[in-house]
Amino acid sequence: MKTTKFILLSIMALCLIFLFGCKNKNKQKTTSEIPKVSVARPYVMPIVLHKDYPGYLLSNNIVDVVGRVSGYVTKQNFSSGQYINEGDLLYIIEPTVYENEVKKAEANLKSAQASLDYYKNNYQRMLEASKSDAISQIDLIQAETNVRTAQANVQNAEANLKTAKNTLSYCYVKAPISGVLTTSGAGEGEYVSGSDGSPFKLTTIYNNDPMYAYFNIEDNQYLMIRISSKNWENSLPKKVYVNMQEGDFPPIEATPNYISPFVNLKTGTLTLRALFENSKYDLKSGMYCTVSLPYGEENEAILIPDASTGTDQLGRYIYIVNEDNIVSYRHIEVGEIIDDSLIHVKSGLNPDERFVAKALLKVRSGMKVEPINN
């Protein structure tokens, strides 16, 4: 009997020890499950607000090089895609015929000048003779007329020579501007017909430095921006930023230098143009871009790291941590990215609130956390 009683007491003691150990273990487990979470408060600082518009790039100067004389191309002095300087020789178009025309015009000029000299001398002799009534007045008038006719012939011959020389110069086609050449429209040995009133297109030169960025802005937005913005001088903003579609391409600062004097009635927009240096970017005419236009300022903007936000069907969201260290989901309205990493929070977050800065996937609404200041 005593043995049985001893066994029962031993079993009860073991049960109490087991229950007490499990309670402590659960307590330790509950304490260790509270995750440590990095939290932060938003930055508050002044920013310049921008709005993005789709745009495109266009060379500041595009010139078609044409053949203005007819003949065979005897020389092509460039390669397609080559950069050339203003005045460089590009083509030679069979100059022989036009050289002969120059020689003919020079001979005609010499003949006209010789005739003029003869009639001038004759007029001077007759003028002296008229003083002694040796000739009639009619003969003197005729001599004077001959001089004037000879002078006109000289002027006509000079003009013909000038025209012949100009035509000959068209045989030597030179670059009117500096830039990059397209493919050739006529190679060596090809015949071009450029003297029949419709010049033959030989190639095109694109001057891509500096470069223009064109974009359109709605008329009502123009009025709103124009009234509220301090970043505009007269009718143009001081500067805009050109962003290419590649994410790693750096924004390019550009200077606006043109705004359309009218609104396009079909689209309700105005066209703006900005100029930027292109020597180190080598961007091409026709590329698409995005132009960031300053439209206002905010002195106390709320900014948080873009990486601290998530995206769902409602848009952007963050997790707020209250004074009791409880996490709650919060939808926010965001604006533009500032300094490549901060995002402007338009609504949904107060400056004194804490938000989960990192590891959003490790938290959920209603969870208690141990905050760590970021």
C-alpha cells in the first residue's frame, strides 16, 4: 500500500514538473517570436515638382545634299555614316563639259571687252572731230550708242562667265554643314540628272550636336504651370530634363528655347523644344524620350525610400508601426521619384509617423514587432 502511494506521488510530481516546463517553454517561445523590424520616419524637405511628357529627339540641322548639274559621278569622297566637316568635298560630277562652258564664256568676255575698247577709242576721235564740225551730229550720236551697246555686251559676258563658273562649282559637291552622312544616293560611275529643274538627292547630313528634344503639353496644364511656377523665365521654363527609355541612362539637362505660338486644335496641345549638348551621349535623331518639366514647388514635402513601399491592386502601400508597436497596412498616394531613391508621398502618411523601412514581406497587419530605428 505504501509502495502504491509512493508511486502515485512520484507520478504527480513528474506531471507538475512537465507542466511547469511546458509553460516556461511556451512563454520563451512567445517572447522569441516577436520579430525585430527596421522602422523610420519620413524625410520632410522642399522639392521642385516635375511632370513627365513623352517626346522625341531631332537634329538641330538636317540638310539634303543634291546634285545641281547632270553628269556621271567621277568621285565619291566619303563613306556612309562618316562624320564630315563643313566645306569637305563629297562628290565630283563630270566637270569637263562645264569647264568648256567657262572657257567659252571667258572668250566671249574678252571679245566684248575688245569691242568696247574699240568703240570707246572711236567715240573719242569723233568727239574731237565734232568740235571742228568735221563730222555730223548724227555720226557722233551713233558712236556714243556703239559704246553703250559694247558696255552692255561686256556686262552680259561677265554675267555669263559668272553663271558658267557657278555651274562648274556645282560639279564639286561640298558639305554645307558639319555632321554625319547617310548612305549615298549615287555611287561612282552613276549618272545623275540635276539640271532639269528637279535636283537629284545625293545624301543627307545630320548635325546631332547640339540636339533638340520636342514634346507637347496640354493647354490647360500650360496655363496652370505658367501661373504657379517660379522656374519659368518669360514664357519658357529655365530648364527641363531629358530622360531616355533606358533606365540606366542619366538624365540630361536641357534648355528650352521655343514654345509654339498657337494651340493645335486637333490635340489641344502646345509644342515645346529644348536644346542640349550631345557630344558625349551620341544620341540619334528620331529617338523617343521623356521630358521632365518643372511645374511647381513644395516646401515641406514628405519623402520616403521607394524601396519601403509595396504595390498591390489598390496601388502603393506601406506598413505603419503605431505607439504600441502594432503593424497596420496603409494605402498611400505617391508622386515622382526624387534623387533616384526617394518617392514623394502626396497623402496617406504624416511626418511624425513610423513606417516599416525594410523587409515588407516579413510583416502583416496586426502583428506586434520590436522596432529598430533605421
